[in-house]
Amino acid sequence: MDAARGPRRRRTALGVTAPTGALVLEVEPEGPAAKGGLKAGDVVTRVGDEAVGDAGDILDAIASRKPGSEVPVEYVRSAETQVATVTLAPARPGLLRFGRSPFQPLSAQPRMERELKDLQERFQRRLEDLDARLRQLEKRNDPPAAHL
């Protein structure tokens, strides 16, 4: 399920009067949200006993639950508040990709930390190389000391 924040006027156009919630942009076919009855265009307002203020709240609400657990999801569709029961599935690596969702799977964090460290090391080596070249150029361009 991919959810996004939206301004209040969009919510009103969708028949949603609550000032909070997360608009469902797409639902993975045969995924837990689809099996629970959620559809694109729904506005999720509550997951379990936790209110949803924006899309990040959905991830926070399901992160503490185990795969296989059933979670009531309150949502608004066509100006009517409804509740779906969603059975959580195990997280799939790569399901949430950069650019597709404001969320980042926790499994990507160690890889990103390694990549960042590699970039920092490469940057440091490049800086040291440039510094050495600059010193060489300064030596070549220094006029010989005047004899007094």
C-alpha cells in the first residue's frame, strides 16, 4: 500500500472531513491491504488503536506488530468511515523503493551506511590527492627567493 499526504481541500473533495489521515495512492494486488478490502483513494485514519496523521504513521503503526497479526484499519471511502481487518505479511526487501514511497525499509539501512562510508572514504582520498597536487603547483609557481 502506498499512501501520501494531501492538503485539506483534497480531503474535502474526497468527502473526508477529518483533518488527518493518509490517502492510499495504490494497493498491491493480492497484497494484505487489497485482501483486507482497501482500495486506492481510501483515506486511512486509524491503524489499530493509533490515529493516522500522515503516511508515516501507517508504517509506525505496523512496524511494532508481527507478520500474521490481524490489525483493524479505519478508513474513509465515499464519505463513509469503514473498518477493514488486514492480516500483516512479512516485509519484502525492495518493496518500498526510492521515489515510490516516503518510507525506507529498515533492511536497507546497513547497506546505505556502508555506501555512505565508502563515499566518505573516496571523498577523503580525493581531497588528500587534490591537496597534494595544490602543494606541488604552489612549489612550481613560487618565484626563487631574492638574494639580499
